[in-house]
Amino acid sequence: APAQLLPLLLGLCARGAGGSLGARAPQRPSGGAGRGPPRAVAGEQRRSGAFGHSVHGFQSAGELLSFVEGESPKLSGAQAKFLLWRLGNLRTSLTKELAKRPAFSALLELVADLVQSGHADPQGLRDIMLTATYLRGIHKKVDSLLDLCAGAFAPVAGAANAQDLANSAWALAKAGGSYTDALRSISRASKTCIHDFEALHLCKLAWAFATLSSTEPKLFRSLAKEALRKLRDFSPRDLSGLVWSFAKLQVDDATLPSGVAALASGKMQEFNAQDLANLVWAYARLGAEEPGLFESAARTATSKLKAFDPQNLSNLAWAFASLLVNDPELFQLVAKEACSPRRTFTPQGISNLVWAFAKLGIRDAELLRVVAAEASSKMEAFTPQELSGVAWSYATLEATPPGLLGALEEAALAKLPDFSPQALSNLLWAFATQRAESGALLSAVVEEAVRQAQKFKPQELSNLAWASATLGLEEPGLARTIARVATARDGQFKAQELSNLAWAFAAMGVFEPELLEHISREAVAIADELEPQMLSNLAWAFATLGVHDKALFRMIRGRAIVMAEDFAPQGLANLAWSSAALGLDDLDLFRAITRAALPRLRSFSPQDISSLLWSYSMLEIQELELVYALADEIVANLGRTLDSSRAPASATLVGAGALATPAAGPEPVANRPHVVLDLADRLVILKPPGWEVDQYAREGGKRLLSDFLEGLLPARHWPIVRDAEHQYGFLHRIDVPCSGLILTAKTYEAYRGLSLQLDSGRVTRDYVITCHGWPPTGRHEVRERIFWPKDKLSPAGGSLQRLGKPAHTRLKTLAHIRRRGDALGFVALRIETGRRHQIRLHASHIGHPVLCEARYAALETFQSDNPWCQRSFLHRYRLAFYDASGEPQEALESLPKDLATVAEQFFARPGRSGVAMFPWVGGSSPTCWDLCETL
């Protein structure tokens, strides 16, 4: 989530007479900034007799300047100072044209001469600074005079009283310049007489230093102690101003916030809207949780909400949300008030308001609609931080209305170079969360992120990587940059950030060894901070990338065994999958996973159950009958629910094997699919070569097995045959050029049950191939990961690499054979995983490509094979599975006619090869892989 969107501090400090912190001094008689003259000047006025009386009688700036024009040669510095004070009171009539008159410049010069002569005491300097503050900007000599007074005040600050110090600091803060020496002097002097400060002066002093962002730890410690002593003298506005100052400078004081909270809670009804908003904002900024204060503030704000202006309304909501204080009644009223047509929010107010609702997860449809419309109309005025904040908020609530994303994109593109790293990562995160298509913006964000990469904080790097992975961005340059920058940040990543970073690189399929080593080292160092989900994410990420980091997995194993009960279902499934994918046969870990999973298995999703059982199957873990039985029941119930919501299924298919294919045109029977085994809710179909098992994308021009199936099973009775989401009932596929048995479900219940059997290794798939060369005799295994690009129809096909999915093939060489001098092997196979092109890739990997292999063999080899073997010599001849009652079933189909014709051309080597070949070419029924005798 984005960082807290702070209110406009200057707006809180300098909004004139509307109750802002910095404008309170002119409303008080004390402090030299009241409606009457300061005390020192007032005393002088009484002593100056007729002069003072006449000056006080001036009613306009023009009248006073005319007097100065006639009397300037005779005026003393003290009189000039008195006239300047009076001009400050008449500032509303002092136009820039009047300020150009020589008399005004002469008056400023006389006062400057007084200051430079050293005859102005601290009180006089204070009065000049206060007046100059109000006249600032009207003439360049006013600014010079203010700077001159600040310099002169520094050496005499020790002689100033508390009131002089507070008001001088206040004047400098209102001026907003850089007055380091004067502030240091005021700080030193204030610490020595801090007990003399009244509540108002303490508040002014704190406000001044906070406004100028001048951190003086020792002064603020003294301020806090003295404020606590005099806390009951503070008005509601003073309390609000005091804690605001500490919050602005992030001064961590152990006692002041709780003391102010206790007092403010009891007099909350006395706070006006702005002071109440400032108060809770300060506590949120400090991160000080004071439940009593916020409860009292909520009750008071609810009764006064109509008095809150838009900025105070958004600041109030922001403060409550920052501390995760969700008061339903308050936020309901805030939403109602914010939707009022009479309220107009600034871009920052919009950003803060919608952020607050998103932070608390409050999805008020009307508010989000109204705010989105207002935001869209003002989008050009939004800062980058505000744009990313709005995008983040709507994405978090999953409530982005039509048009807002487009407006955000257009505005963001225009200001992208001004985006901070945090704003960039939040913007990308927001678009990723909503899976928004925005090519121009995403490319520009990536380019800008690479440019600013060194400025990214760990959380921002983590968010950037996560968003890139979620959007599926293929940006190698960005991934490399993130990896390089992250690897250099030793000890800076938090547990969640490490977990997210690892997940993102695994999801992107990007292997960066140095980054993974860094993540492992950092994660092991902060093992105690890793929560269950983080542990499972780390395990999943490293396993997905094919990296068995012993130190990391030793740590994960130890913590997972102890914390297994705390893992979510998906976390347990991912943990088991990771161990299985890396071949980590850890019985103690799997026992812990089983103990944690069994009581909660009904809360697992079908995918999590399948993943869990696949892991057990891959590692051949025994004694899982109870897990299988319970999982079967759960998944079957899910399938029955789907069946009951669709058309009722008909009775068992009768004579299915005799039904003709619905494909148009004459076709030899041998080239048509047919049913080999027909049960009540499932069947086995023989797929001939050239037919496509269209579970996923369809390859153009191929005959579709789903069309054949729908011809057998009318969709009005068997709706699954038209359901692409459930792959038309097909449980697996065979490559188009190959032939073999296809397990098919007629009902959703059967589909769910068979899917679980498949994932848990209870569906047996046996194949036979003819390959080039004489493979080694005996039994063999191939465990090589198979990687496919996102475009599964890519001509390049699959490949064996670290980033692929685990794949396991068992092989038995049955015979060594020849054809016209070419050495060939006849091999039976059983696959434990069902990756696309698995057998073809694994066969080529071991140097024995399948006969007539068009993709994974040399072109010359394929061209030599093709004239006498027109397609891949690969056939799935056996399927074994369980029926609805749990009884084992088996379907067998020997070589189809085209492959049998090819096999008749083979000559077995002397010995056992001829015996092994006989069942395949002699028409006998083949046997299961387990019973096949190896050469």
C-alpha cells in the first residue's frame, strides 16, 4: 500500500483568520501581535504625547505615508518603528502602488538604521519582525528588514523574555525563510527560561520550530515537560497545536501524547472542526494509538460533521484509517457528507479520502462514484503522489469505475518523470491488481523505474517486481535491474518483502542466481520473522526456479514442522508441492503437513487438494488411504453440486463403441475414434492420429475429439461435453500426430474425481514408442523439467530447462530392432507427470528421438523416416483408473493399423528382442508396463 498521504501542512499553519495555528497570534492581546500596539510600542506611544495621538489617528496607509513624506527628515528611529507598526495595522489599505512611494522606502530605511545601530532591544526587534511579517512581499526592503532583524535578534535572544522569544519565533515561521542562527539562539534562550512560558507561548514556540522544520531535540524535551506541568492551561486549540508540532517533526516523546489525549478526551466537545481534525491527524502521524481519544473524537465529529470543511473531512478520515480505527457510524456519515454537492475537494483531499476508505476496506459505492467523477474532472491538477494514491485506493477496493483508469493513465503519462519510486511502484501495482491493459503507460513506467532504480526502497522494489509478475511483463532489463539493486541492499528487506520478491521472480520465470542467494541468506537471518505464508511462498519460488538451497530449505523445514497448524490450505499445498518438485523426500515434514491438513481438508480448494496429493504421489509416500478417501469424498461432492445445477445426466451410454463419428465425409473406420471402455459416468476413447484433444487452444485444420464426443453424448443430457472450462470432459491429451487412449468424464462428479486420481498418481498411463538407436537395456528414469513459452503453439515447442515444470518418465527397453541397417529401439514407458510433449522431449534428451519425430529430432532424420512412417511412432496403449465405486478399471489397445504396418518392417536382433516384439505385431493383447520384461 502506498505511504500515508499527509495533509497540507502549510495549509494547516497559514490560512489566515479561519482558525489555523499560525494565525492565532493576531487574535490575542498578549504576544505583540494583537489588534492594539505591542506593549513596548504602546508605552512609547503614551510617552510621545501628541505624536502618538496623531499617528494612532491615521485611518489609511495613504494618509500615514503622506505624513511621513512631510516629516521624514525629523523622524527618529523609534518614531519610524511606531509608524511602521501602525502601517502594519493598516495593511489592508497598503497597495503595491502605495508601497512604491518614496515615503514607504524612507520609513523602512529609518527602521533599518535603528536596527543596525544596535539601539533596538529584544522587544523592539520582536515588534518589527511581527510587523514585517504582515507586510512581507509588498516591497523587497521589507524582506531585507526582516532578515536584518533576525540577524540582530540572535545575539540578544538571551535578554528576551518568554513572550518575546515565542512571538519572534512565530514571526520568523510566518515569514518562512531560513533563519538558522536566530532559531538556535531562540532555542538556547528558551531552554533557560522554559518555566516562564505560558501555555500559549509554549504552543507558539513549538509551532514555529515545527513549521520551519527545525529539529531541536533538547528544546522539545523541555517543551514537553513544561507543557505537561501546565497542561490544564491549554485551550483546545493550544492542545491541538502542541501535539501537531510534535507530530510534524516526528518528535517521539513517551509521555506528552498520552497526557494530551487524557485531557483532550474529556473536553472534546470544546474542539472546533479544524482543531479536532488537526488533533487526530497529529496522533496518526505519530502512530500513537489512543483508543479513548479516538472514541471520543469519533462521537464528537459525528455530531459536528457538517461543520467540517472538505480538507478537515479528508484529514479526519485519513487519521482514523492510518491507525486502523474503523468507526462504522463515523465513516458512513463522512461518506454522506463527502457526497454532498456543496463540498468540493482538492486533489489531495480526494486522494486522502479515498485512501482512508481503501485502507479500512470500506467500499461505499456512492462515495467512490462521486469521488471518481470529481477526480476525473481535476486529473491534470493531481500530483504524481496523488495520482498513484487514487489508483492504489480504487485497485485495493476493486471498484475502479469505467473511465477513471483511462484518466489516470493519461495524467500519469504526462507527469511520469516526476513520479517518485514509491509512486511508480504503487501505480504499477494498481494496474496489475486490476489486470488493466495499458501498453503505453506500462512501458513508460518500466523505463522510468529502470532510470530511478537506485532510489527505490526495498518495499518499492518488492512491489515493482510483484506488479511486473502479475501483469506478465516480459521486461528482462527491468528484472535484471531489480535483481542488481536488491542484491546490494544487505539487511534492508523485511520478511514480507523477501517473500514477495522471490515469488515475483519465480512467477516471471527469471533466474537470477545472485539474487536468489541473497534472498536465501537474508531469509535465514530473519527466520523468526517469517510467517507461514512467507515460508510457503519462498519454498514455492525456489522450487519453481529449480533451486535447492540447502540452508533455506533446512530453515523452512524446521519452522514448517513446528508451525504446520498455522499454514493456510494453499500454503500447505505449496509447501508439499515444493518439496516434491525438488525431490525432497522428508517424511517428518509430510507427516506434519498431513496432520495439519486432514482436519481441515474440507476447506481446501480442489486445486489445493490435487496439489497436495500430487506431491505425495511424486514422492511415493505410503499410508495415505485416509487422505485419499476423504479427498475423494470432498471433490465428488463439489462435482455433484455442479451436476445438480446443470441438466440431469442420462443413463449409461449404450452401444457407444458402435456410434459413428459426426465428422462429415467418408473416412476409413481405422481413422475414426471409437469407445474402448464405457462406464456409467466415464469412458475411454481411442484417439487416432490427426485428431486433436481440444482441451485448450485449437490447432487449425485438425479434427476435434470434442465434436466426436458430442456426437456420442448429446449436450442436453451431458452438459460437460460443451464446457470448455472443464475441458469438454477430457482428463488429459495426446499430441495430434500420436494415437492412444483418452480418459473422459461424462459428468462433473466424474471429472472432479478422475482429476484427483490423475493428480494423486492413481491413473496409470502406459505407452510404447519406437526410437532411433539401441537404448540401454533394463529400466531407466528421466527427470528433466519441461519448459513451455507462454505461446504454447510456438513453433519452437518445449525445452528442457531449470525454469520448466517437474517431469518424470519411466522407461523399459523391450527390444533392439533393425530396418534396412538402421538401429531402432522398441520401448515401453510410463509417465508419472503429464507434461506437453513429455515423452518426445525426454526421448530426444537421452539421445533416442521417437521415430518420425518432426520437432525434436534432426531434420535429416525426420526426412529419412517420413517416407515409410508417416507419423510419430508413439502410442498410449493402456489406461488404469478407478470407477465411481472405487473398483479398479483397465483399458488396453494394441498398436493401431498404421503403426502395426510399420512394425512389420522391423527385424529383431537375435535373442529376447523377437519374443518381446511378438505381442505387438502378432495381434496379441499387450500387457501393463509393470509386467513388461526388459531386454
